[in-house]
Amino acid sequence: MSDYRVIAREGRDVLGEGPMWSARENAVYWVDIKGPRLWRLSLADEAVRSWPMPEAIGWVVERQDRASFIAGFQSGFAALTLNPFSITPLHDPEPDRPDNRLNDAKADAAGRIWAGTMDSLEREATGSLYRLDPDLTVSHHDSGYHVTNGPAFSPEGDVFYHTDSARRTIYAFDMTPDGRLENKRVFVTFEDAWGYPDGMTTDAEGGLWVAHWAGSRISRFLPDGALDRSIALPASRITSCAFAGENLDRMFVTSAAIGAADEPQAGQLFEVAPGVRGLPTQAFAG
């Protein structure tokens, strides 16, 4: 018996990313950044559908009080509605850097979105970390990243994790209730054989689950940074993971086909059994 299953659908993702569990829809959303496309998997009947996007899309985050999303595009933050389909630009955090794009994001328990930018050509360390507040103001919190990835939060909300994949480094910050980040430090540095840390999420026990780009697996790290366990997958470029399901005991994992054309399962969406429950998905309060 395999430790994973492949979600049946037509095609595969060039650069799958950003899985997000929607409890109100009983569905998992994820993006193909370079497709560009937004996907939805219904957990009720496993129906899969998708929506083409006009430009690179890094993620979507649900809004608390409306059936719509905030999305991260090449051009910045935007409001996204699927029925009827509409995109309303909200804010470009880096109008002076047209080659940069939003890459990965999550909402915290206060309903604020934390999102990183990166050089879409991956040449320079021009990436930064921003926060979109419910009043739609944007603030800058860190800079100097090659490839920003995987914002995640401890169960108590007092530790914030953020990654520079190119440096193989996951950082931890202390996070105050009002959203200030302090005491930046190295949480984990990946060994060469592990590949590169990509998207990530935390479980209810405080474990940090990290996707291994060029590492063919996901791994769980304890709050002290110790490697706890890994789940191998049949694709080298594993990009992100998210807990889902009524009991938050299912995990869905995205991958990329880009640069892995000889791997039949590259670019597929996988489901694994993590053996632990996740945290509820937080929505944007604006």
C-alpha cells in the first residue's frame, strides 16, 4: 500500500502551489503559478474544476464574510470572485520592481495576510515580506529574499515561520499580538541532500510540515527544529502542503512538472495521511 494517492484529473501543474482548505465549501483550492490557473477539488465527490488566470497567480486566501478571495498575482494583491468571475486590483507593493511577483501567503488568526514577493526570474534577492491588513493597508516587514516561501504560524500564534528557499533556510520570528515580527533567527537549514524548503504548514501539536523542492518528500520538524519524520512522494519538485477535511486529518500536497518532464507524477496533487491534525484555515478579515 502506498503512503500517498494521486488525485485524478486531466493534466498536471507546471508549478503547483498554495493549497488551501475551505471548510465552508468542503474543498481544497490550489494554484498553478505558471499555468496560470486556479484549481478546486471538492471533497464531497472529488470533482475537480479550474479557472484560467490572466497572469501568474501565487495563492488565494478566503475572505471571512463573503464568498470570494484575496489573490496574489504578478501585479500584486487583488480581490477575486469566481461566480461571477471578476478580478479587482487592490495594491501593488512593488511598482518599481516589475519583474517581482507575489509568491506565497497565509492569513493569521487576526485575519491579516502575510505574503512574500520574489524576483520571478530568480536572479536577485529582491524579495520582501508584506502584511495586508483588513483595512487593505500594506506594510513591509522584511527584505533580502531570493525566493520567499511558506508563511506559517505556531498554534499559539506567537511564532512566525518564513523561508528563503534559495538559501535553504527557514527562519523563525517572534510575533506580537499586534503583528510585529521580532528576533529573527534560523530555524532549520536544509542539508544539500534534502533539496530546498518550499511551502509549509503547522499542525495542532506545533510540528512544522515542509515541502522539499528537489527532495521528493514532505517532512515534519518539531518546534525545536529537530527532524521528526518524512513522507516520500513520486515527484522531485514538491512545493507545498495543507491539512484538510472535517477533522483536519488529511493532507494535500502540490508539486511541479517544470524541469521534471521525465517524471510521470510530477505536477500532480497528492493526498497523504499525516497522522496528526492540522490547524483551521484562517481567512482574511477584510
